[in-house]
Amino acid sequence: MDKSKLEALLKDMSLTEKIEQLVQLHGNFFGGGEKLTGPEAEFDLPEDFPYRTGSVLGERGAEKLHKLQDEIMAKQPHHIPAVFMTDVIHGYETAFPVPIAIGSSFDPKLAEELASAAALEASAAGIHVTFSPMVDVARDSRWGRCMESTGEDPWLNGQFAAAMVKGFQGDDYGKKGKVASCAKHFAAYGAVQSGRDYNVTEISERTLFEDYLPPYKAAVDAGVSMVMTAFNTIDRVPCTINKRLMRDILRKKWGFEGVLITDYGAINESIIHGASEDKKDAARKAIEAGCDVDMVTDCYARYLEELVNEGTVPESLVDEAVMRLLELKNRLGLFENPYKDGSDESEKKYCFCKEHRELSRKAAEECTVLLKNNGVLPLSGKEKIAIIGALADDKEITGTWALFACKEKTVTLKEAFEQLYPKADITYVISDSDTESAVSAAKAADVVILALGENENYTGESRSRADISLFKEQKELFSKVYEANKNIVTVLFGGRPLAVPDEAEKSAAMLEAWLPGSCGCYAVADILFGKVNPSGRLSMSMPYCSGQLPISYSAYSTGRPKPDGAKGFIPFLSNYMDVPNVPLYPFGHGLSYSDIEYSAVRLDKAEMTADDKITASVTVKNNGSMPAWEAVQLYIRDIKASVVRPMKQLKGLQKISLAPNEEKTVSFEISGEMLSFYDINMEFKPEKGKFTLWIGGSSLTENSADFELI
Ligand code: BGC
């Protein structure tokens, strides 16, 4: 449909009809599902109201949505199709590793491939929009939702955001197999104070612009079609009614023209925050701030019409919001084909298909991070092995936002070993509490694989924890097993970087498996047995304890820094008495079975102007006997500026493959843009002076070179 037809349609719609378009309700409002509870039971809406709304949340299935679409189109006065939106976060029926794991692949191309596969499955099931990617920068692993983020770094999250948008939408999300994508949660949801979900944020203007906003901007630049607001406040204003954030920054400054949707129930929450008087006031503030679609409140449904009729809200605000939604529907092709790709046949063909299950395994090969290895790994396959811990045979490692995953088919670690290595000599004790059996199995074994951490019920929305160490039972299990056998390989499951300093010190090897999705445990087994060379890198620092949080490699010097490499507490310097300043394992850390050698950094020149470029190169060699993948990372520091700059910032990344003995030259171009920052006047530009850059395999690399911006 061309724009003039959309405009004519809008013109022909009544105010009531337009407002109905802006309301999103979930499936239970259509009857037949679960009974409505809480505030939703109180929504005082006409009985057939749900059938006239513009979008529906959380429903899926080609046949079901086909029928629902027919009903909606029959009841909507202009027969406007609804758009079906839901959360397809890390896969649809095939679950891929959770986003924090995908971030740890350090491979945005992989993220694109996974998003594309998820789009194929979801679109076949009749879904039009996914509420993904979640791009919130997460530096506090107390926050359960760090699981949904690709990590702590603004630049890296931006790379992943762009890649996922591309994977979901392709170059045209109206095409077959594609869905429209919604970046969330705007903004700075990852900065909730004390890591407690839904809490306030306290961030300076500079930190907001420099550390938190860039990934959303990257999603917008990549053409994301929707943005979702966040539950938190920024500078004491709830994001959902934050005009400056949405009208000034998102729309005006960044030029975002897509649909802005609130998070679930968020307009109403502005009343509970104490920022809106009542539902009517909340509706006014939200529409004025730029929210187009109201997700599951009755604020727009009940009060927007009154607000327009009494002249408080100009109808033009409603019109522009409806137009954006109509444009989304139009780009999805819904006016021509309201079911888009939903078909029983495609659903059967693509959902949980062999190709996607293989992709789930391949993804986990890249996402699993080898944190420590004293040489015990890889296993030869000849050892007598004891696999201990409840998580070794728990299907709840599929991942929190795998809403539609075939969970019953998720492969556990035990199943992976049994299927892939049936001849291995393995005794299983699938329990955290049966220490007696664990100890006797450990005593009889050459090596113990201890599966510890959290299953999916301990991470995700609202799952904040103040103490992020292992559960008491698991700590006891570890100690008892350690007394019986010191050759422990700890496999950590979970959606957050846990604090495990003692277990890390005592383990011979430690592997971060995250929540690896449908077939990820095959990858974990293959890594343990050396069939696959690990290549994951932490995209979020692993702290020693909660007291270090929030933490990031991209920290600032104080006026009293602790000298590099200094150990123990030093009075009157900036350090803790009980733990180091640095995390247990930093951002970018991850080991390989190969010895990867970096040459010194070479610069083609030592000076540049802001319009010029310097090429920085290294030669990277695989001295090992296995093929390897290496995440070559570029970090830069601005030594002195008008405001204090971070000690290191990731500015470039290339994930390369290296055959045994192969060497490759990896080059990065340093541009003026890369050196830019918000200066003392909040102007984004570079300042002349000295810089240091590093190229290496982790944020701890010391492989550096200096240059000057003249
Ligand atoms: C979450 C969003 C999600 C929405 C819809 C909310 O509770 O915060 O991330 O997209 O629900 O399911």
C-alpha cells in the first residue's frame, strides 16, 4: 500500500478506532486462556475491545493466529490486520544460548545467523515482531536480566545489536522468513541501582551518553523497526513518560521513525513511581513523551479519547502514533497478506529442524568460555570420570526467554555424554545434596566434572540476587568432593557471571557453559573431550564478590590508583582490604587449547589528524595442534583529556580462524571517530594528545603501542 492510501485510511478512521490501534493486549484477554488477575482483571473494557486492538502480545502458532487474525479483521471497522508481537529472544522452538552467552562468542556474525534462524521459525508460526535485541549494558551480575544482554561493553553491545537487527529483519522484514525487530529497554535499564530489578538508575549525563545510549543508537542506525521503553527512571523520570529521552534523543537527535512501545504495564507504573497522578495523567504523559503503543494497560484505552476531546492532547499526537503503527503493518506486508509467513507447513518444516539444532550446538561451541585450565583439559577419553551435580541432568538450562522452546527435547550434559561418548568410563551422581555418593564417585575417579551454578529459574526478569556466590548446598558439595579428589573440572551453568573465587582457585579447570540452549551441552561435552577448541570470551566481567559490583574493565583511574600488578592491600590507595580491584576473570578473557601468539603491535605511523587514519596490525599465530578461533581485540586509551577517560575501551574486534601453525595478520584502522568522546562541553569530538592502543586476546593484554592525535 502506498503512503497516500495509508493516509487516506487514517483520515477515515474514527478517534475511537485510532486509539484502539494503540492498545496492545495479550492472548488471555481474548478468552479461553488463563483468567485475568491483578490490575488486568480491573480493566474496564467493552467485551469485544480486544478484537479491535492494533496488536496482540505473546500469541503464536500459524493456525491459531490465522483464526485470530480473521476474527480481528472481521471486527475492526476498516478490517485492519493486527500485528502479532512476542519475545523471541534466543531462539523460538530451537533455543540458542542465552544472550549473555552469545555476547561471549565475541562473534556478531554468529548472532546474526542465530537471529535469522529464530526469525524463520517465529515467522512460520505467524509472529510478526520480536521484542529483541535487548541491548542494555549490564555491569552488575546481581541483576538477573544481565542474562538477556550481550554484556558490559557499549561498543560490543552495539555490534551485537546491529547484527541481530540484521538477522531478524534482513534488508526488508516484509520478506518471507523475516520479522520486525524491537530494541529494548530504552534506556539504561542495565544500570538499575544495586542490581535490583525495576530499581531507579543514578547515572550522570556523560555516563548515559557515553556508556548506556550507544547500543540503542546502533540498533536505530541498523534500521530497527521498534523500540521499547524501560521500567526504570532516569534522573527521577520514569522512562515511559520521559519526553526528553524519547522525543528529543530517540526521535529528534537519532531520527528514529519506527514504533515506540511501552514495556509491559509501564504507563500505569508511572503512577506507582509517584510521577503521574492517575491513569488519565499517565496516558497524557506517555503520549506526550512519544509512546505509540501501550502494552497491557487500560490507560490509552480508557482515557486518551477523553484527553483529546477536552483538548488536553492534540489529536495529531494520536495520528502520528497510529501512522507509525500502520506503516509497520504496511512494511510487514499485512495489508496484502495478513498472515504473513504463518503456515502449518512451514512451522513443521522449520521449527526445531535439524539445521537449527545443529546451529544451536555450533553456537554453544563459540559461546562456552574456558576460564581456567591447568592442563587437565582436554580429557583424553581414557580417564575414569565422575560427573556430579544436579545441573548435569537438568533441562532447565535451556534459557529463561526460550518461551516457546521444545524444552523436553533439550539435551542435558549427561545425555550429551551418553550420546556422543558412549564408551567413556563415566559415573553420574545427579544431585547436589547426595554428598555421600558424590564423595565415593569422586574417590574412584581420575577426574571429576562438577556441574554447578544456577538453572534458568534463578536468572531473568525479577531474578535479582544480592549474593551471587554458589548456593550453600553446592559450596558444601564442592568442598566434600575436593577433599576426595582435587582433579576437579567445574562446569558453570547460569545466566549471570557468578562469584566463585574459591572454587576457581581449587578447580583444575573451569568452564562457563551459561544456559546453552537446546543442543549446547553437546558443545560442552565436545570441548571437555577436546573435539572442539574453546574460543568464547567473557562479555561481562566475573567478579570476586557482590561487593565489587558494578564492575567493568572500562574503569577510570583514581587519583590514588593501585600500581599494576601490586598485590595485597595498600593503605591510602584506592583498593579494597579484602579483594583485589580487578575481577576474578575480566571482560575479554577466555582460554584456548592452542597457544596463540601475538606479535608486537605495528603502526603505519605514529601521528594522525582527526581526518586521518592510522593502521595498527599484529600477526597472530596458532602454535597449537588444533584448529583455533581467536577473538582479536583492539583497546584504546586517551591518556589526558578535558574529562577523565576510561583506562581502556574496546574499539575493534575480529574473530579469526587459525589452522594449526597458521598465522594471520590482523589490521585495524584507527579513525578520529574512534577517538571521539563527550568533552567538557558535552560535544562529541576527539581531543589532540597522546593515546595508547592495545591489540590482544583479552582486556588484560599488555601488547601496546603509542600514537598521537595532532
Ligand atoms: C519485559 C520485556 C518483554 C515484555 C513482553 C516485560 O515484562 O520487561 O522485556 O518484552 O515483558 O513480554
